[in-house]
Amino acid sequence: MSSLDVDLNLLVALDVLLAEGSVTGAARRLGLSSSAMSRTLARLRAATGDPLLVRAGRGLVPTPHAAELRGRVHDLTRDAKAVLRPQNAVLDAASLELTFTIRASEAFLEFLAGPVVIAVTRAAPRMRLRFAPKPDKDARSLREGLVDLEIGLLGTSAPEIRTQLLFHDRYVGVARAGHPLLAGAGVTPERYAACKHIVASREGHVVEPIDGALEKLGLGRAVAVVVPGYPDAMRIARQSDLIATVPRSCLGGSGDHVNVTGLESFELPLPIPEFRISAMWHPRMDADPAHRWLRDMVMSVCRAAYARR
């Protein structure tokens, strides 16, 4: 008999026979006649090349091979039933022992990863989150299962990727507390452009949306420093007279004008469109209860943090 000809129904029958140690008992559990169960035992003996159960007085006892198989057969049967069973509508998050990989920007890791981790570990203490850097927007990692969830701006080249809006964001300016720009009659395009600027760009680009708006007014800004991420830009701005333009989400979920450990924010003096921060995942994970639970948890944390921006 080839492996392709194996009747997997025999696995269930063998599990019950080894558990009952009786053809009659096994037949009763499976809803079969004793003669049908005897024929099934004969097929199992032919398939395994072992008697499996042999007569001992009025009962049957397992052979050494059958005794060795008992635990493995039971585990295989349980796993097979789990594979074919509909997924539970109610998920027991506390029992989840899974690792999920989330790809996100440095800004998300610095300002939102903490609240996400706290919320997840409280509800699912056995779950492990692995945060991965986001060097690009290539969807291959989502397709290949290397990344379970991506958070950031839309932009993957794969049309099948599922998305869910987390929050709307916008750019604001930040400067050290007491910066001359923040004194006087307010921040004008001219005063903003006259400052030395920090640009956050992993690719090293120095042109941002604000530059196009300034150009329309005949203005330009002097970029003094280019750093890989917004947290770096904020650290430098806090310690110097340079100013930075960062997403509002980098400042947390408080009011529009905030003081964050020595930094003060201000509204940009030019109209810059808002942008959307979304969660992205591959369709094969769409119906997975644990993955859906994680998505809902991330959304809840993000919306709570930025609901009143």
C-alpha cells in the first residue's frame, strides 16, 4: 500500500481501539457494529504489519508496538480534528502562545510600541511580539509570512494587501523650549524658513511636503542636518536652535500645542495635507482569530492615543 492509499479514517479507529482495548467498546464509541469494527482492526493489522491487540484471557492487550503508538496516534488524531474543526468565534487570548512580527517605523516603536505591548501582554501574557525595522515598503515580507502586520503609510506594491485605518496624522513643527521662533508675533512662513532645519529621512532626501508649499511663496529653508528618523530629529532639536518638522503622533495623544520633555510644538504656517497611518496584512491572515485579535488591539491603542488630536 502506498502512502497515497492510506485511509486516514483508520487513524481515528486505531486511537479508539487503543484507548478502549476492546473491539466492542470501540464499536460502541464509533457507532459501528462489532463485525465492522473487527474488519477495521483487520485492516489496521494489515496496514501496520502488527497484530496491535491480542487476546489475553477474555480481553485484549496491546502489543509493544501498539503501546508505543498509543500516545502518537492520540496526538495525531487530536491535531487532525483541530485542523478540520471550525475556528472558535470566541478567542481565549490568555491562552495564546504565539509570536507575531510587526514591521513599523522608528517613530512608531518609540511612541506607540510601549502602549501596544502593555495592552497585548496584559490580555495575552503568553504572546510574544517581535518588532522589525521598516527599511522599505516592499510587500514581499507580508506575502512570505516573514511579517504578520505592518504599520505605517500605505504604499506597498501588492494590490491584495488588506488595510485598516488606524488614525489620521499631520505634520507639526518642534523646537526647544524657549526657542526665539516661539516668541513674539507667532510663526510666519518667513520666520519658519529663516531657521536652520533638521530633516528626517532614511534615504537621505532633504525635500519634504513643506518645501513645495514654501516654494510657492518664493521661500526656501536651510537644511543643516539630515537624520534617519523622527526621534533623532526631536533629540537634536531639543538640544539646539535647529527646528524639525515631525508627525503629530510623535508627540503623543495630548493637546495641539504641547511641551514634551523640553520640546514645544507649533502649527506649521503653511497648509500641509494630513496623511493616514494604517495597518497592513496579507489576506491569508484575514480570518485568523489570533491575528484579528492583534489587529483589533493595535487599532484600539492607536485610536485611544490619537482620538482627541
